[in-house]
Amino acid sequence: MDDNLNVYFIEANAGPGLNPNNDEKDRVFRNMLFGMYDIEFALLRSRIKRVVNFVNRVDADAKRSGKELSVYLKENEKDLKAEFANVTMNRFEPEYNISLGNTWEYVLDENYLDI
């Protein structure tokens, strides 16, 4: 999964063996699932914080301009859409970072960088 939550299919196994039939496998699967949920919740909480701040700021800006919200939105539609696209990108806000015990590592495949 990339920063924009695009999912890439990499491999399929006829029998992936996800049944924890021993203690080590059970520990690995639990850590993997807890780590995945930890990441997802941190990203969602971060995004929600930014969206709420964006909506509150736009509402306040419309009120300060003395215009109806619908008029303000229409007049600033292009800029607001660009800002909203940035606000909704996946990134961690400092207060919602992943837990210290999470074993996730950010991996960057430099083959996909725009040069």
C-alpha cells in the first residue's frame, strides 16, 4: 500500500498458512495485525484532524469575508480543492504517530521516483 492507500497485488499463495499453529507464528501474526491497525488508526486520526481544521478554517474565512458559505466556496473552488487534496493525503501528525513497539519500516522504492 502506498501513501495514497493504493493497494498493489504482489503475490498470491494457494495455502498462505495464516493459521497460528505454533506460538512463534501466533506471536508474529498478532504483532503484524496490531501493527497494521496501529498504522491505519494513526493515519485516519491524522487525516480527520486535518479535515476538521480545514472545514473550520474555511467556515471562518467565509464568515470573515461576509459572504454566504456557498458563494465563498464557489469563488474559491479551485484553490480549496487543491488544498483539500493535500489535506487528505496520508501522513502522520506528530500526536498520532505509530506506537514505539510497532515494527513497521517505511520503504522507498527509488525506481518509482519522478526524476
